[in-house]
Amino acid sequence: MINGIRELERDLKLLLIASIPTGLSGGMFYAVWGLYFETEGINVSLLGLYSFLEGLLMAAVFIPAGLITDKMGRKKPVLIGYLFSAVSLAVVSVWGLNLPSIIVSGILGGCSSLALPAFQAWLADLAGSKMEEASSIQMFLYNVSFSAGSLMGWVPELMVMSSQDMSYSQAYRLMILLSTLATLLALPFFIATKDKRVSYPSTHSITFKDVLRPLNASMIRRLTFLLILSSLATGLFYPLTSYYLGEKYGVESGPVGTVLSLIYLISSFSYLVAPVFSKLLGLVRFVVLSQGFSILMMALIPFTHNFLLASTLLILQVMGTYAPFPLIWALFMEYSPPDERGMVNSLYNLSVVGPRAVSSLAGGNLMSMSLEYPIFAFIILYSLYDLLFAILIRSPHSKKSYLAEVVENRGNDDGFEGQDRCNATEI
């Protein structure tokens, strides 16, 4: 790992190091965000409103962000996006929690997604032939930093314990302010990194048909539909996790931050073992069993009255939910022609963010009626997703990947093995 970093160029190292403060910021924020609402006595439906506004704007920004990145280069959109993120955090820290601050923060948070495609493109430009190595190092640095930030959820606990004058609400505001400062710490690394422009000449302007062209492929349509269904289900509960734990079990940011840290770490390791189980069981069987396991774990949580047991179930639940996702993304890529993969990635991100934004609003309203309602709604919707995945992806019409068709139609491997993965994944 260390040797791999040493061999990379200076600018790529700077970009990778920037992932550390951004990961810390995210971990610190999510460790206290839901609890901040709970201690202020604010209706959880407003927490759902925040997630809705942020997610909706993220979905709206993705495709324009890609166009802006190609016009302006990588550095400016990244800097602007992270400035939006920092101001979004500062608003709810300095201004406090109220309807105007929640709306403004949610809007700015959504606009901060301008940085995502620019950062990904920048990383690709600088990595060159070391793309896989650079990507794995970046994910590792971000995940570990996010987990460390989540563990800092104990900081507000220690603040309150050491000072009789400080409330949990004040401690959470300070924690979010620290998250703001961590985001700002990433900016000098971005500023010091050179913007290596890569031009992508286009022979025609982008039209609405270009955006929808990937959906002409049957497999892409099916995977997109399934991903939307999955995102609708997870959005009902996941954004409200810290609020749920704090309200039901009477815990504060220390225990909740620890749980979130473990969830992030274990989920990251589950990505590494997923390909192994996929080869042993077949892709479809592994996805269906993994998601079925996550549904079972979620079904047990409402009947659990012990925080430690509920946390264990939640960690296992998230691991089962997200372990197959890198494989599902790879399936998107395998069934996409190379010249359409950029738009397919936009489609993939939109299918994750947009539906989750809508269902998070519904989840907040459901939780305001009963803590357990979003869980039951998740179980119903995710069970439908799991069943349809087994039916749609094993369909005879979806058995041949794009890469396999290239081999068959052109009579050579074109640099690909062209294996038919779905033939090996029958249930």
C-alpha cells in the first residue's frame, strides 16, 4: 500500500491525500446529523425533507456537471463543489436547525455534487495506466477516514461530560463545525494539484436521444429499473438511521458514531469478498441470497430492545445490502458499449440518488407516525426488488453481454474475453 503510493506522481498523491479530510468530514457529519434533530426536538419529517432536497438536486446536477467538467476542466468544478459542501455544513452549524436553514443547507449540499464527476475525471486523468491502483487507494483512504470521523462521534459525548454548561445540541453544532473545517482542509490539496486537461472531441451536440440511448439495451433497462426499486427501498430508512437509534435506544453520538464506523468498515471489506462468493455461487444467486439475508436482518430490528443487538443486526443488514453492488455496477459496464459508458454511469448515479431522495421524504413522514413504519416499508419494497432481480436477470433475453456479442460478431476478442457471465449465474 505505502509502496504503491510512493510510486505515484506528485499531483496524483495530492489528489489522493485530499480524500482523507473529505472522508473525516463525512464521518463526523453523519455521526451526529440525525441526533442533532432529535435533541432539538424537531420533527423527523424535516430530516426527510433535507435528504429529499439534497438528493433531488444531486440527481439534477449530475449530467450538467459532466458537461461543465469538460468545458471548465477538473479543478474549478471540484473547488466550487467542495465550497458548496462547506457552506452547506456551516449553515446548520452557525444558523442552527430551522426550516430556512434546513432548506438552504439541503440545496447547497445538492449543488456540491458538481464536484463528484469532476473529481472522478481528474483522478482518471492523473492515474493513467495506474487507474485500478489509484482507485483502490482512494477508496481505502476515504473509507478509513470516514470510519475515523464516525468514531469522533464520541467527541460531543466527552464535551457534555466535561462541561456542565454544554448541552448535546451545542456539542453537535460544534461537531458539524469541525466537519466544515475538515472539508476546507481538502481545498489546499486541490489547489496545489495541476489540472491535466483531456479533450474529448465531439462530432455532434448532445441531444435527449443521446441521454436515453443506453436504455435501448434490454439488460440496461432491467438493471436500471431494479436499481431504482432498490434505491427507493433503502431511502425509506438509511438516511434516518442515526435518528432511529437515538430515539429508540436513548443513545447519543458516541455509540451511534461507533456503529456507523463499523458499518462503513465492514461494508468496505464485504466488497472484497463479494467476487469470491459470486464465483462460487453465481452472480444472480449471490445477489439474491445476499439481499435476502439483509431483509431478514432488517425484519428482526423492530423486535430488538437492546442497542448492542440492534447495532449488530444493522451492521449485518447493511453488509448484505451493499456487498453485491460493485458486481451490479460491473454488470452495467459489461452490457454497455465503450462509447456509451459515460452516459450509463450518469444513469447509474441518477438511479441511486433520485429515487432515494423521494423515498427519504416518505420515510421521514412514516417515522413521524411510528419509528418502525419505514422498516416495514423497506422490507416490502426490498423483497419485491429481490424477487424481480431473480426473475429479470436470469431471463433468456438478457444472457449475452455486450462484450460477448463483440466477440461473436467480429470474430476476434478485441481485447476482451467476452465471457457470458449470466449463463454461469443461473439459480
